[in-house]
Amino acid sequence: MKPLMKSCEVTLTNSFAGIRRGRKPGSVATDVTIANLAIADKYHFPVLQEMCMEELVANDNPFSGKVIADNVDLSEHVKRQVLERKLEKVNMALARERRINTEREQPRDSKGGKIWKK
């Protein structure tokens, strides 16, 4: 049974990698990615699971989070991992925007250096 599981894992991982090849991250359809993630979660295929999670986090579809949360095939642990990664990505983007806005709003002294407000 173990060799069959290993060959299935290799086949599914290579198949999903082939779908992703030549595309930017997040461009694979959400339903295809979730189907592969459900298989990886059910049969414990860590490489495929990580690839699917990366793809879902990079996906800019605003409804992908709801689709993940409502999916009955995924375990709660995997749902939580994906949603936490998506939240972390949003928080990093928000922090970057805040930093850029803060730098833009800082007044400059006569030599061109920034004067930091306290």
C-alpha cells in the first residue's frame, strides 16, 4: 500500500506543478487548487499541500477565503493555516503602505534629510 501512496503523491504533485508551470503565483483556478489541497490533506501529501497553500495565498480572488472556509473536504487545521497565511500577507501589505505614507508625510530639513516627529 505504501508504494502505491508514494506513486500517487508523486503523480499528483507533478500534475499540479505542471499546471502551475509558466504562470505567475495565484493564477491557477481556485477550485482546482482546493481539490488538490483536499486530496493532499486527506492522504497527508506535504509537498502538494504546501504548493496548494502557496497558490491559494497568492490568489487575489476576494472570494477565495470564503470558498476555503465553506469547504467541507478540508480539515479545520488546513483551513486555519491557509487563512492565517492570507491574513499575514494582507498585514504585511498594510504595514508596507503605512511605512510608505509615513515616509512621504515626514517634513524635510534644509539639507534634504527627513526630520522625524516624536
